[in-house]
Amino acid sequence: MRTKKKISVTIDEETLSAIEKASKAFNMAKSQVAQEAFRWWLKKKTEESMARGYIEMAKEDRELAELTFEAQKEVLS
């Protein structure tokens, strides 16, 4: 069972105004708008981090493949 916790955040007036407008436009509580924004941000950052990791892994895999290929060529020569 999920329980909700109350937090306090400090944001600028422009952001608060945008949250209030979104809250009215989508008929959502401001806390729900903020919660969805936090979830979206966390998901985006996780995906970006994973993408960087995959790119690094691909570089390492390529380097290992090239090294292995060169070693195989030497063995077969």
C-alpha cells in the first residue's frame, strides 16, 4: 500500500504559476501535477544515464572485439 508523504519545496513564481495553470487546465491537484513532473524528470534522467552507459559499453565492446580480432589474426598467421 502506498502512503503519501508531505514535502516542502521552494520554487520561483513563474514555475508556480505554470503549475497552477496546468492544475486548472487538466483538473488536477497541484501536488498531482508536481508528482507527475517529478516522475517524468526521474524517468528521463534514468533513461539518459542508461543511454550513456550503453554507449560506453558499446565502445568497450568494440575495443575488445578489435583486440580479439587482432589476436586471432596473429594466431592464424
